[in-house]
Amino acid sequence: MRTPDKMVKYLKKIDDLGLKQVRVIVPSESEHEVAAYADSLRQKYLTKIATTADPSDKRLKELASGRLATGIKPEQIVTWRQELDKSQHILFDRKCLTMQQAWSNMVLAVQSKHAAMMRDDEAETTRHSALAAVAALAFRSAKDDLTQYVAACGVPT
């Protein structure tokens, strides 16, 4: 059976970033904890590349070419919050704030990238593109956490 081109491209990209996809067997009740820990390790690793890698480092360039993220419409967030019990609002709001902070970091990095582009500073353009990609990963993770929480509370997503 032939591996689909999209999967080959994905595996090459993570390999170019110095990452490996692994399969581990863990207790069912620990799945979320292990996934969160792996996500945290990946974020730290990619942030280190984005902030400290030499401009010629191929990992920095690969990270800089990463895609950004799409947001959740404010109307959707309002609807979810209204459908939750009041006792769930504090945690919901914290998850929203975490998501919004990651979004802000992504937007700021994109703006810094644009400023570097206007100065014709290729190294800083690449670095801020990489920082935007890392922020986008953090945003997607926070967005997933929020939607999983809402779904776990019984609200349709």
C-alpha cells in the first residue's frame, strides 16, 4: 500500500524540524496527561528553535514556513458560555483567555514579520515567521482544549 502524498509531506516536515512521531501505549485515564506533556515538550522545543536558532538553521526555516491558525468566532464562544452552567464559567473563561493570549502572540509575531519584511531583514523575517508558527501551534492546542472542555460538558461543538 502506498503512503498518501500528504502523509509523506507531513512526516518529512516533522523530520526536518527534528521531531519524531511515536506511538506509545499508556493507561486510558492517562491519555490526556501524556498528550498534554508531549505538547508541552514540543512547544518548548519549537520555541527554542524560533528564538535561538542560527538564521541559517534549516529547522528555523522549516518552522517559519508553517501554517498559521484560524480562530473561533466570538459568537460561538458566547453561545457555548451561555449553554454552560454558571459553575463552569470560571474554567471556561480561563481556557478562552489562554486561547486569546496565544492568538495575540501569533498576531504580534506576524506584525513583527511584516515590519522585518519592510526593513528587508530576511533573518528577522524568518525568525518572526517561526515565532508566529509556534504561537499558532499554541493557539490550536488551546482551541482544542477549549472545544474538548465544552464537549465534555455536554455542549454541542
